[in-house]
Amino acid sequence: MDFLTDYHIWGSFLSLTALEIVLGIDNIVFIALLVNHLPAEKRQKARIIGLSLALFMRIGLLFSALWLIGLKEPWLEFFDFSLSGKDMLMLGGGLFLIAKGTTSIREEITGEQKEGYHGYVGGFAVTILQVIFIDFIFSFDSIITAVGLTNNIWVIIAAMVVAMVVMMVSSKFVADFIAAHATLKMLALAFIMMIGVFLVAEGLGFHVPRGYIYFGMAFSLGVEILNMKVRKK
């Protein structure tokens, strides 16, 4: 029961859950577009079935990522410098998160929207497959972010499950809240970029204690909550 008093575990769990929810809003929006052509009584069922199956797929991808991290033997060697499977995943994942965060922030600033998902059509089974496919596309940044925050697989799985359940039962409320407080989305994207930099450093052999990341995230979130209270006046 030591995990109940371990602030590292709780810090990573709460951070991951919050990031999963905030960053999953785009996923929920696109899925809403996918199921919109179905009869009203089948839309929620399609969302729940599709997202439930997608959750199992994410967990499978997570195990694959953690398996790569366990590969410590050098894969590439350049004179005195070598890269293991873990290093390459950290480097590639970090660069991916930096690119993802930068692109998403630019889209938030410019107001560009992805309209291509309006074209998805099909019957009930086809729609569920499309929901799984869209979630697969959105799962990479989620998984790499999770691996960057903690190596505890049960914490990651718990955060994924909680975030998915929250999005299933309160997707409209969460989406409206994030839309009303757009700076939270921007803050989450900034966290993604920060974790990307951390992963690149890890891949190059520079260890950064995760406690620094948790503190930075908690401090920034605290400042944003104060800003939200000020803006309400």
C-alpha cells in the first residue's frame, strides 16, 4: 500500500489524467463528426464501443513502447557515442512531441481546422472501425507523453482508463469547459513540448528528475487557475 503515500505516483497519475482529458478533446470532436450520420439512438453506443476498443489498442501500443524502452543494448554506434532501443524511442518520441506541440499551437493561434474528417461515412460497424482508426492516430502523442512522465505502467493504464471514462460520460461538458477556457488547451500543448524536450535530453543521456516536471506543471496550472479567477471579475 506504499503507493497511497508516494507523491511521485500521485503526481504522475493526476498529471497524466489531466493531460489525457485536455488533449483528448480534439479526438472527441472528430469522433462526434464520425458518428453524426448515424441514427440518434446509435451515436452514443458507437462512441462507447469504439472508444472502449480503442482503449485496449492504446494499452497494447503502450506495452510495445515499454518493451522498446527495456532494450538497453546499443543499436547504433558512432565512435564513443551509442544509441539503444530506449534512446532511439526517447529521441524519436521527443522530437514527435515537439513537432506535434508546435503544430497544434500554430493551429490554435491561426484558427486552422481539420475538415477532412467530415467525409467519413458508413454503417454502424464501419463507423466503429473509423472511431478506432481516428483514436489510433491520436494515441501516439498520448502514449509517448505517458512514457515521458513515468515508467510505471499501472499508473499509465489507470490514467488512460479514468480519462477515457470521463470523456465517455461527460464529453460535452469537458469540451464546453475547454472551449470556454482556451488557455488550458494552450497550457497542455506547452506541457507536451516541455515533455518532448525532456525526452530528447533523456535519449541523449542527460537525466532530468521527473519531480521537476511535476512541479513545473503544478506551478503553471496554479497560475492559470488564478488567471481564470481574475478574468471572471
